[in-house]
Amino acid sequence: MTRPLLVPGETCATLIDAPTGGLLIDGHDFYRAVYEACCKAKRTIYMAGWQFASEVELVRGDEAANCSHPTKFLPFLRSLCERNPDLDIYLLPWDSSPVFTLEREPLQRLKFWRLGHKRIHWRMDNAHPPGASHHQKLICVDRAVAFVGGMDLCTSRWDDRDHAANKPQRCTKGKQDQPYHDIQAYVMGNGVDILRGWFAQRWERATGKKLEVPDAPTGGIAIEPTIPIAAPHVGLSRTLPPLEDPPCEPVTELLQLHLRAIGAAKRVIYIENQYLSSDELCRAIEARLASDGPKLEIVMVFPERSAGKKEQISIGVYQQAIFKRITEACAHYGHKLGVYFHAVPGDEGDVPVFIHAKVMAVDDRFLLCSSANTTNRSMTFDTELGIAWESLEENPTIRRARIEMIGEHCGVWGEEAEALVGPIAGLVDRLDAFAREKRGALRIHCRNADEAPGPIMSRILPPDSPFDPDSIEDTMPEPGTWLDRIFRNPIAFGGHLGKKLGGAVRRRATRSDRRSG
């Protein structure tokens, strides 16, 4: 008998009634859906995100011609409040570390306060332990619809599904942005009330003020999904860090859901994500590969390579080691593994598509869309949020989602996507052949082999990344703090760093001894 993956209190916070819901693939579909939903808001709009940008265009090109409100984010929200005196809008972005300053819109707090509206309530959230971050992406419009997933409403994130190398609509201040792929889910029904309540809890924790959640319409908003999803079991899962004031126990529902889904896989695992550096997920995949279960087809889609030296050192070298372990385990136990990236033709050759989505599908019966990278920190102490659909047998809407997602990365659609991606048997061999022939957009990933550390870096780098540890105790101090320490007292900083890394090594050794014992 098939065991359920969604278990309240373990792998999800709660099960919700089988609601209307689905996927919105890429910024074109998601931004348009948010715009249209907010146009119909009567009482409340709640938005939590990693960041927002006041000038991001929600609707673009010819589609913007008939819009009844401005299409830029902050002018749009202000227009909604001016036309509807009953509407309140609450925005809760992460009060980010100084290391991200150059990746944020300057003077954003001032812009939202001075150029917004008295009923646009803007606060920044830093209610988390040192070294953690708020990474949830959540939008609730009245009690009618909620959006959950990997996308923020900010610059450089919009694209449509063909991801052309040159696209006039995909520009920031006249500069062409890189092709960009992401996925958001949406849900209607009683799940919206739960998500509204979670937003109110975060608002109170961040501001110290209770947020009264008024009654609001439950209908009147229609969403045009990229792919509708219908399954009998739907769960909401989170990652939350431990907090002392107010007291909050850690929540690792998303980690447990990933582990359970990987362990239960019988035919196929599909993952697309920005990173793969979680030690626990790697061990779970290795354990499943070594088990007596059926042979698996494992398909993964990631960005072509790390985005610069900072990311290579903090994530890339550790991701390379995990890819190596999984590759060797698949070869040893007779499973198939395909790792790919997405590229489109440009003026000077292939242009890689940046992968920012966070989805996992298993056996065409389970689908998860979340804000969580497959990293240690996303699984343990950053705030994350996801929605999962589950059937106890193959589900046609989840199967279609898998075919559509992989097909997009191949650059094929309809019957061609069905023929290439639909059958699970031989899936990796077909995708490998397709990618080698370069008939479409799929390319073979080097699995970060070019980022493997040399003999000198191997001696310098700690066994676990201090920027992506598997425990909140092993995090580096806040970037603003350590930058200040470097310039103010480098000797003291070096001693502090040595203690942190030494403690991390000892804790890792202790955990390894416990597992081997």
C-alpha cells in the first residue's frame, strides 16, 4: 500500500480541502495573474517577499495597452487604494543583510513611504536569528486566492516561456536582462485563510503590532493557470527558524517532505532548483539509490554555473561534491541520472537561462512548488513556504506538469513534448541524446566539475560552507557585522572565524559518529 507523503505535523502544517489551484510558469503568467487578481481586491492584499521593486512592470508589451491601472508596481498599488477606500495593502519584505545592498533598489523604504498611500502599509522584517533570512514569497488577495512559490515582484525576474535571448519586454533601464525561469503556485479555498493567518503572525512578529485580519470576499477572482493541478491531498509546508522572543520552535516540514518523497520514489524524480547543496537531501538520495527499490530515472535542471566567485566559493564547490556523490551512486546501483541546463540561441552562441524555480515531482503522483532552494539553510533555518499536491496513484494533471516543465527546458511543446518526455522508461537516455544533438534548448550540465577546488583550495575550504551550514549555530555573523570586523579588527575577526569553523567541524564529526554508530 502506498504511504501518504503529506502528513500533518511532520511533512506539512496542515492538509487543506482539495481546492482550485495550479502552476503559473514564468513571470509573464505570474505577474499578469497578480495584476488581474489585485484589480479585483475588495478589502486586503497581503504580500511577503525576499524583496520588492517599486518600478517593476507587472504587465508588458501589447497586453499593457488596455490595462485600467498603471502597470508599474507601486503606482499600481497606489491607484488601487485611490479607487477603493476600503482597501488596505500590507507589504512585508526581508530587511536584508548589507551584503545584498547592491542587489536591492536604492532608497526603497523611502519610496514606498513617500510615493505610496496611507493605506499601503510597508514594513521590513528582520525578526529572525543572526545569519538567517526571510525567503518566503506569499501574496493573498482577499480570501479569494493566494500565490506561493519562488517568484518575487522585482526587477530582472520577468520572462515568458520561450526565453528568447533578446526580448524588448525583458529589460531594466534599457538593458537586456538574462533569460529567467521561475514557477509560482496558486491556491483557492480554505488554504487562503490559513496563509492569511500566517502572514498576520509574521507581521506581528516583525512589527510588534497585532494585525487584525478582516473578513473579505472568498470569490470573484478567476486565475488563468499555466497548468491547472487537481489532486485529492493538498498540503502547506514551511521552514521556520527557532526564535527566543517571541518563542518559536524550529519547523522543518519542507525538509521532511523532501526526504519522505525521495525515499518513496519508485519510478522518477524530477527536480529543478537554483542550488543543490543540502547534505541531508544528498544522503536521502544516496539511501534511496542503495535500497532494494525499483531503478529510478532522475532528472535535474539547474543554472549552468554559479553566478560569480562569491557564489562559487559559498555554494558551487559544495554542489560539485554532491553532484559527484549522486553520479557515482547512480552508476554503482544502476539508476539513471540526467543533469541539465537550459540555453537559447543568441548572437554569439548559447545564452543560458537562469533557473530560479524550486519544484520537485515524484512518480507523477506528487508535486511540490515552494520558495525553498535545495540547500542546507532553506531546509533548516531560513523562512520558506510551499504547497504540495499528492495522489496515491498517477495523477494526470501532475503528469502533465512534469511534461510541460521538462518540455519547456527542451524547447518542445504538445505532441513532441509528450513523445520525448511522457514515457518514464528511458527518459534520461532520450533527454541525453536530445541535449547532445542540440536540437532544442536542453544542454548537458557539467555538474559544476569546473568548480571543483584544487589542492590548495581543498586545504583552505572548510568541510561545510559557512554561508550554507546545516545548523543555525554554524552560521557566519551577519555580513554587515563581519565586514565591519574585517576593517576594524581583522585579528579578532580571524579568531572568531576560526572558532566558528572549528566548532562546525567538531559538530559535523559528532553527527557523523552518531550516524555511523
